[in-house]
Amino acid sequence: MLTYACTCGNRLFFGNTRCLTCQRPLGFLPRQRLLTPLAHNDDNTLHALAVPGAPPVRRCANHEAAGCDWLVDADDPNALCLACRLTAIIPDLGAPQHRLYWQRLESAKRYLLCDLVRLGLPIADRHQDPQQGLVIDFLADQRTPEGVDQITTGHRGGRITINIAEADDVHREAQRVLLGETYRTLLGHLRHESGHYYWMRLIESDPARLAAFREHFGDERDDYDQAMDRYYQHGPAPDWSVHHISAYASAHPWEDWAETWARYLHITDALETARDFGIIEETDNGDLAAELSRWNELSQTLNALSRSVGVQDPYPFAIDDRVAEKLAVIHSLMPSPGNAGRVSNARPSPSPHA
């Protein structure tokens, strides 16, 4: 993720809504992946100071309710921004903590959308693409006379469902420990489920890509329910780490794909952040092997720093040759793989209107 600069020169971070130095309001232009200081126009629209001469913009309709800082073109008929318009169902905001959980989920979704824009992946809602548009539901478990109707986080036919309990830090940590996971995050959930969605969009109907998928990940026609039952009853194979990015990835080829997809987004985003801070050098090519070598060095550094301050390793994994081959399959599908993880020159110059 990139950092940006205010007109006053202060460094700005993704998710900031106001400059802490000059107090100027901020907004995010999603297609440009640009956090910009804002000025008010006479007609109640806003002017993005980081883009001189740009058309006026306005805030997303979820600015107050969900804390969304993304911007919409002033003449756009959509009231919601690129990220918020993908959400079809939100939880009952009258229930305790539900508004907080919804805000956390929307924040994580905005990080995911930045990943997708960075990689040049197609993003469309169901109004733009009725057949393959992306839909996201944030749902809560429902109490019934028979007990609790539990919501399962997952993907089906372009619809991602997230149980809002995942936005409860205590619940999520309890689930992480119960399932023996190394880490469990809202962003990780969304990246994983987006992998299922893009398998549907990029792989399912393309014979050549489907053949490559089956060669590296396995045959998705294996009974999914039986595979998951085996995984939860008996656990992963003892040698899962030789062939898979995570234990869960060994359950079924679809899960292997989604876990590897999520890790590709994880790695390339972290490398972009490291370049933005000058921790690693800028590159001008899309050589995945070189990127994975840089990631290996960076992740070891992150782990060592974490141990120094007494917290668990943020990336206690190794990428062997089999996993690198799977990551390469995903890398080859990116519309602009040479840009994956790279920094664009997105810092605005000080504006004369500051």
C-alpha cells in the first residue's frame, strides 16, 4: 500500500480522513489509487487538490454511516463508491456492535479493492455485469426457536458472504486458535473469497487456463463436500507444507487456489509498501522469482523485528518450488503483472490552493 502527501507536506496513510498537521479533509480516488487533500467548491462539490484540473467529486453516501472516505465523480449517478456499491446486504445496525463490525468489514473491503485496482483486475457490480458481477453480503447469525442459524463465510456464484462475527476481535482469535491457524484477519478472509470469485471469472470458462489450473492445483471436480469433511475430521496430510501455501489449501483444489491467490495479494501488497518506505529497491519488471526472493528476505526481517518486540511472527511460512509454481500461475493471469507490487508516482505536489 502506498503512502501519500498532503499539501502541507505531511505524510498521509491509506484510510486517513484528515491531515493531522493542517486538518485538511482527505478523500480517496479509487481508480487512481490516490489519497488526496480536498477543497470545497461553491456548489457543494469537492475538488481533489492532488489532481489539478480534475472534475469535481463528492463523498460516498456511506461517508457518515460506514466511515467511507472514498470519492465519487460529481456527475456519477451512483451514490455509493466503487467499494460500497458491491455490498448488497449489511447487518441490522440496531443490534449492539453491528455498526462497528460493519465499519470494520467495509474498511477491510476497501483494502481488497485497492489490491484489485493495483493489479488491473476486472471489478464490476451486478448492475454493470448481471452474470458475473461481484456481490458481497455481511450477515449475522440468526437466533431461531430451533437454535442458531449460523452464517458460513464463503463464495457461491459471484456472491461473497462474510459472517460479521469475524469483525469481533475476540471471536476471530478464538476461531484462529480452535482451527490451529497461524493468523486470521478480515482482509485475509476477503482476499481468500475473492480468489474463488476470480477463479470463476478467469479460469472456469477458459479451457487452456482450466487445464493449467488442474495441472498445478488438482482436479476441482473432486467432491468438495467429501474433501472438506475429510479435512476437518482428519486434518491435512503430514507433508502439506511441501505442496501447499497453508494447511487449509490441502483440503481441495479450490481452496488451494483461493489460499494461494490470497497469499499473492498479501505478498505483492507488502512488497509495494516496503518499496514505498524505501526498505527495498524499486524494480521495473514483473519477474516473479525475483519478487519472491525479495519477499523471502523481507518476511524474515519482519519476523525478526516482531520477535524483538515480543509478538508472534507475521509470516511464519516458507515458499518452496511447488508453491512458487502455483504463484506463477496466478501471476500470469494479472493484466499488468509487471506492476504487481510496484510503486507508482502517486504523491501530489504541494498545491497553490493549500
